[in-house]
Amino acid sequence: MTSGARDAVAVGAAAQAELLAAGTITSRALTEATLDAVEAAHASLNATVAIYRDRALADADAADELRASGGAGPLTGVPIAIKDDLPIAGEVTGWGSRAMHRRAETDSDYVAAVRAAGMVVVAKTTLPELAITGFTEPVATGVTRNPHHADHTCGGSSGGSGALVGAGAIGIASASDGAGSIRIPAACCGVVGFKSTNGRMPSSGGWHGLSTQGCVTPRVADTALFLDTIGTFETSLVAATARPPEPLRIGLSFSAAAAARPAPLDPAVRATLESTAERLRELGHDVTEVEIPYGLASKTLTARYLGGIRDNTRLVDDPSLLEDRTRGIARLGAPFGRRAVAYARRKGAEWGGAVHDELGVDVLLTPVMAGPPIPIGHWAGLGGLRLVLTMNAFYAYTAQWNHAGVPAVSMPVGHTDDGLPLAAQLVARRDDDARLISLAAQLEAA
């Protein structure tokens, strides 16, 4: 293994693809270095449930052969970690739970697309049980830690993916987002987390359409290349990152969509959002403060979220092994039948199609969460209802955009005095993914 391969582990999928295309490194060397980095990170962070060294190295050799024959695609030979909510043929899809034990017969559509692109699957990453919570501390696999501060959460539900990328142990990892599960770990771990318009990525649609698959990466360019390769977007996201957007109307909002009283906004988060707004003004955008109208239509997402959790608990292999809090949250979904869920889906789509126009903005700028990453164990021991209410009060800025079906991205924009990452969320209209990723790339460059 060369020092160049070791240096390339953390640079991100796009830069790795360029190095592979130029022949500067081989997929074999990059994959071996990535496996070593993932194993080292797991030892301190507990971020994986499986590492596939032998198969990954064989796939890397195949990628090198394909590249030598001239048949490579843009991501051929690039290593990736897969969140343990996606089936991989022959492996248990654990969902962060002791209640799962069956091995998958086939790859999920997402994993199949990753393999078709020539990427190398090196590991599976941790998540909370059934991807429910915004922190990754399941009984089945234990606590996954923040790479910037081991006593704080890496977020959830894509916690292991965020931790590995945030630690610089891999250039891209899969992530899914049903209520913030891409954006929250990205914010906690200081990386980019882009939730695309609902329906654009394979293996999406869980929790009655709330959830979409994606990734977490070090840079916007990495995300754009991956989404373009795996998803179906009307406009090239890679091309969008190469050109700044036209001057936009951006609404800065501190409005929180909590079911009960929202958690107080940490002064560091407010200051970071205000400085981000000023930076966007310097880039030529018109930024004004707005109040997001969280009316009944936006709040009907509860039927989809709780109803989806209830439905998922019925699909596990051994329900008796589910965590107590998972069963408690599932019971909260009992009142939400088909008609309630269908009504909620209609209302979410209506609200998502109107909210930007109602506010007179192209993009919204909001917090991702009410403060920096919380300490590990902050919500330990809470029952289902209390956990849902208090977690929703802290993570009060993400789930409504799943309900609306619109694209949203968490961008790293600073750190607290003790080194914890801070983030800002940008939210665009439905199918305006290219404009949003263009703005994200412009902000990142600034």
C-alpha cells in the first residue's frame, strides 16, 4: 500500500474517482487503505456491524481490471460503506436490532446500483433500532460515538455512516432519511448530508413515503457525483456544482416545528446561522428573515412517522426481541390507519408544493437541530411518548421537509469552542435539487 492511497482515503469519492481515472492509485490500494482506516475508526467509534475485507479486495481487483480494459464508469473502484438498513445478498439486514436474523436473498435496488456502478462495498454501518431515533445507541450493537468528541452523539439514524465519513475513514457512505436521518448525522459529524426530492433514489419510500436514500460525504461534489450516478435527476447535479446559482431569495428562519414546546435554540447555532446568512448576502443573494407556517398540513406527518414505525415492527423476525422504547413508540402509531396515512400524504404534498411560494423565497435557511451534538446517554431510559416529544423538540427542523417531499441539505459551517460541529440547513422547492446543490457548492467554496 502506498502513502498516496492512505492520503486518498479521506478526500471524498469525487477526488478518489479522479485519482483512479488518472492512474495515480489503484482501487486495490485505495480499498486496502480504506479497510484499514475503517477498522481503526471502528475500534474507537463502534461504527460498523460488518467489514467485508476479502470480498472488497476481490471487487477492487475486478474494478482495476475493468478500468484497464476501458470499461470503467465515473465511480468504478471507489469504496463505499452501506448503512445496515439496506439488504446485501447473503447478509443479515440488522436494522440495529436483535430482532432480525434472516439473511437477504438478493441485493436491494440501491446496493445493486452501487455494484453496477463498479463501487466497492467495504462495510455495513450502525444505526438505531429500526432507524427510529436521532442518536445511535441501540442495545444490539451499542453506542456509536462522534468522531470529533467521543462523549457526544454521532446523530442518527445514519449514525455509523456519519461517524466513518466524519472521521476521514471513508470517502462516502450510504444514508437514509425519513425524518432527518441523513442531515442530523451530517450535522453532528461535520460532513455534507443531502436529502433529495422524494422518489429520486432507489430503495426509497419507507415510512409511507417519508424516507429517501442518499449518502453522507466530505464535500458537495462527492454527493453530486454519487446521486447523479445512482439516482434519476432531470438536471445533472455535477454540472450544477460547477456553476453558481443566480441571485436567490433566501428566507432565514428559526421557526421550529415541534409537536410540543421546542428546545431553546443554542446561541452558537443562532450565531452560526446569522453568519451564514451574511455570507450568502455577500455572495449576492437576498436574505430576509421569515416565519415558516407550520399549520395542520405540516403536522400531519405524525401519522406517517408513527404509522411507519408501527408497520416496521410487524416485519421483524422476532418482535419479542425489540427494545422496550421501540415497542412503546410503535404503540403510539396504533390510531393511524390507511385513511389517516393517505390523508397525511396528500396534505404533506400540498404543503410542500406551496410553502416557498407563500413565503416568497426560493430557498430556506434553517438550523438542523437546536444545539450542538448532545451528550451520549442524554435520552437513555425514556419511554416511547416522552422520547418522541423531547427528541422532536430538539430535532425540530428536519422531518417536515420529508413530509413535504422537498430537497434539503445539511452543510457544515463551523464548530463550537470545544470542537463540536455546527451546521446549517438549506431547503429548496420540490425537484429543485440542482439549484440547491449549486447553492450548497457555492456556500462550501465561500
